[in-house]
Amino acid sequence: MAQTLRHDVKDLALAPEGVRRIAWADRQMPVLAAIRERFEREQPLAGHRISACLHVTTETANLARTLSAGGADVVLCASNPLSTQDDVAAALVEEYGVAVFAIKGEDNDTYYRHIEAAVDHRPHLTMDDGADVIGVLHSARREQLGDVIAGTEETTTGVIRLKALERDGKLGFPVIAVNEARTKHLFDNRYGTGQSTIDGIIRATNVLLAGKRFVVAGYGWTGRGVAMRARGMGAHVIVTEVDPLRALEAAMDGYEVLPMEAAAAIGDLFCTATGDKNVVTRAHMERMKDGAILSNTGHFNVEIEIGALRDLAVETREARAMVDEFTMADGRRLYLIGEGRLVNLAAAEGHPALVMDMSFANQALSAEWVIQNAATLERKVYDVPREIDDEIARLKLATMGIDIDTLTEEQAHYLASWDEGT
Ligand code: ADE
């Protein structure tokens, strides 16, 4: 078993810059800040150990501060080897008393050693973005399953895995699917991924999107966000899908819909957002134009067949930071951003704080809710309670200075009745 370390970060001297950037993000996270103030007074998480496996960003730092303010003892590891912001990791250790195990660019062994370190914390609550901590607890650390009251899961891919565990009768404790909250996926997955993915592609390459053919694989909430923002930058957007309904929506939203095989031959940029593996394959790469740029914004780096890209290449080099160039035998060059990992976190800073405010408000309030309701929860995947979701929307609107109407009694009655006609 890996030795428990108090922390493993790149350089504690980076802490002051991390503190500045965490404060900057905090200004865009008023809902979480209000929860933090209440947590500080009420201590709803007191006495609980939390192992969180999340992208180590300024926004996550503000969540970790909130959990600590509520009385939790928090250990944080990264949920992706390329997404850690080293200054933030340092600041959490130096300034905020959170044990962090995360270094940007860590190799696979270190990545899993860091997850082990988080599991060594013997959590009462787990907080995952991609189900890695829960995965370790359900395989190598089954003896710890009984210690865990509940878990939360941030992302679509993780929720799919947890539902598979539940379906097979193997889920060891209740889990809240934070991703399913409307105040999470409708905003984070769509507007967050939409903006930050384009941000990552541009920071990495500095290419002009106007007039380019931009292929988006997958038209779920993230694919929609990417397609919408790529169109906003003047790209001609092509969507590929396997689901007929989503394909129809993409067509009626005004995008060209093609099979990947056809899109491969004409695309200038490709971005995968499906959550599935081998979406861009060797056969597609063989058809691509010289200069095509490949990226992925799905959780795992399995959507682009990277092994095939390496096999096909007669020469590989780093073209610029975060961009690898693969030269094919016929002279065509294909470019891969951020090793095919989440482009928005590998090449940019992830979703802006203003949307993470709602995602992480869901995390914090779900942690409180599972502790309050532990006695009645079963080994199931639960949605975030509707009251929490609605309350976060109300609070967010208030912080944005937006007022809305209220149903009159007469209107409420009309909506609840069946006998009022024309
Ligand atoms: N996932 C996507 N963007 C993120 C961010 N800024 N912080 C944490 N997790 C994220």
C-alpha cells in the first residue's frame, strides 16, 4: 500500500499566486460563499472525513474551503493527470489546511498513488469527478466500504459507471448524482464546457475559427455547448451522433449532421464530447486533411484512438506547448491537443467560476443532505433533492439581480386542475 503523505504538490512556493487566483474565482461564486458562511456557523460536516477526487482548480479550492468551513477534514486528489493547477494545490496546503495530492502532468502511477493517498484518509464521504475514488473503494479497498456514509459524483461519465454498479447490485453505499441536478448539467455541461473548450483550443493553437469546419462528436449537453460557441466564433459546425433524436435536434438547431466517416474528410477541427471510446478512429485519421486539429472534451482520453495516431505517424514532435504533431507516411500532419485529455482543463482553466458556483453549491449541499439523511438512504444512486436544486437556482438569480414572477393563487389552482376548459 502506498505510504500516506501529508501532501504531494509541485511547489509550495507557488501558494501566493494560488491564493490570489482562488480569491478571484471566489468573487464569481457568491452562492457557494453564502453556503460557506452558513457552514462556518452551523458546522454540518463536523467530524466527517471527506476524500475528494476533483480537478484541482481555483473553483475546487473554494469548494474545499467550504467543506472545511463546515467542519470536514478534507483530502483532495486530482481527477485527471493534466487538470491540476499547481499554484492552487500549493495554496490549499499552505493557506487552507487541505491535504492535496496532485501535480499537473503526473504520470499514471503517480495519479493512482495520489488516489490511494486520498483513500488512505478513510473517508466517511467521497466526492468524485469520474468515479475514481469509488472505483478504488469497490476493488482494492472493499474493507473500507463500510466506513463510507455516502458519495457524490460530479460528471456524466461517473454517473453512468455508478448506475452500472447499482444495476449489478454492487454499489456499496448511496451516491448522489450531482450531475443530474438541473442547476448543474444545464449550465456547467453546456455553457461551462462550451466556453472553456473553445478557450482551450484557442489557447493551445491560436487558430482562427471563423470559416473553419468544426466537427463536434456528440450532441449531449456538452456537445451542444461546444457547437453553439464554435458557431458563435464563425465556424461551420458539423455534428456527428449515434442517437437519432439528438441528431434530429442538431439538424433543426441548424447544424450539418454527418457520419464521422464523411466529416473526417472535410473537418479542420474535431472535438469529441460523447463519453464513449474510439469515436475518432484510425480509419477516420486516414481520411483527414493535412493540418486537422483533434481534441477531446469528454471525461476520459479514450474518445480519440491515440494509439492509432501514434502507429500511423512516421514522425512525432511537440509543435507547441500542449500540441503534438503526427506526420503520416503521405506527409499529412495531424495535431492532437493535450494528449486527447479534457481540452478545457488541460489547455485552459476549466469552466468559469460563475457556473462552477452552482455545480459546487450542489456538491456542498448534497454532502450536508447525506449526513442529515444517512439513516434512510439505501445503496442507490440518488438525484440531488429537487428543493436543493430549486434553492440554488433561486439564490443564483438573486446574486445576478434578476427578479421573476410568482404564480397567483388562481394560476396555481388552474395548473393543478383538470376541469377548466376553454
Ligand atoms: N470541471 C470543469 N471545469 C472545472 C473547474 N473549473 N473546476 C473544477 N472542475 C471542473
